[in-house]
Amino acid sequence: MTGNTERELAGASAGTQVPAVREPKHEVLRRRLLDLVEAAEAHQMLPSERELMQRYDVSRVTVRRAVERLTQEGRIYRVQGAGTFVAEAETISKSLRLTSFSEDIRARRMVPAGTLLVMERVPADVANARDLFVEPGAPLVHLERLRTADGVPMCLENVWLPEHLVPGLLDEGAPDSLYDVLDRQGAAPEAADQTVRATVVDAAQARLLKVPPQFPALHVERLTRDARGRAVERAVSLYRADRYDFHFTITRERHP
């Protein structure tokens, strides 16, 4: 629908005073597109980029920034050459942004929670010592948690942290957010190397995740660093493949 103006997009109408400070155009458009998404069925195609430009009288850059935000939030997904579609509400999409499990779930307007299965001090084995840059045998804090969204099991998570980065954590008990704890200690996660591979769950994992044995899953290993480049966390997680996916935007390098 043509003829709409950016003023109209921002919610202004005749007789309505326009606020002195406005949201960025792409944020205004993101909210309008979110209304479309929430009114649509899962996997329904959204209007094309050109149609959105015409409908809301905005630039291509504004459309792309709004669409990218919704893609990162897991509300929509793109299929190359086919279009942009509404994502399943039950599927949690993980983007290239470094976010915690709780942040992923809250972005989907779901409630994150978890059950602590293990919390202990362990000596660093060879793999953890190598990845976390500590001496073999150095004390680590190990947590194993079952993570849920709206009460539905989503992930089994094992995390190892150098104990000197989280002093007192074993006495305080499991926090809601390990990233918040690291932030308070001056070791806020800044970047991570992550590996994802396909696997299946064994009988014990299946019972916890409430799926049949040999159910498909995603095995994710992540090594997280802070702004100074220090390794602050090693995590090995097992995600239900029917409820979690990983979204990546890749580009092709053009050669002269």
C-alpha cells in the first residue's frame, strides 16, 4: 500500500503532537513488522523488501536493518531466493550475536528457567586446561543444568569456569545468569568460538529432555573470552533439534 509516510509509520496522525525525540526509523519499522509477524501463521511469507519500502515509505537500508533485528530475535527467517518467513513460536533461533540462554528465551517472550544438576569444584583436565589457559589441575567451577523455556526442556548445559574469576560462587549457589556474575567480576563475555554438530541423545539425556532415546540434537561447544582476550568459560551444551536452531548470515567474497 503506497502513500504512507514516515510520519504515519511513527504513529503520528492529524491532530496528534509529534514527540520531540523520535525512535530510529528502523526501530519504528521493526515494531510495525512485529505486529505483522504476530498476526501471521508460522512459515507465512512476509512482504518483499520492495513492498515494505513502498508500504511504509522508507529506504532500503531501513527495511534491511529492521528485518535483520527481527531475524536476530528469532521472529522471522530468510530463505535465499525465496523470501522472508514467520518463524515457529516454539523454535528458538540462535544468531551470531553472543547471548546467553536466558537472553535467547526472553527475546522469544518466553520464561527461562533451569534445574541445577551438578555444581562442584573440579581440577582442570587436559582439555579444560588447554582451552581455559590454566594449569592442569587448577580449580574450576563446574555446573550442569537442565535449561527450560516456559517449562519445556530445551537444553542440557555443562559449563566450566576458572574459579579465580568467580570467587565465592560455590558458596553462593547457582546464579540466574553466569554472564552477570562474570560481568560483576570484570570478566564480561565479549566474544566466543563455537562449534555446532549434529548428534543424538542417549537414554539418560532423553529422560531429562523428555524425548525418545536417539532423538536428534545439536551438540554445541563454546569457548568464551572477555574484552582482554581471557578465556572465561567453556561450555558444552546439548540442544533439542526440534526446538532450537542456529541462524547464520554468510556472504560471498567477490574476487576482482
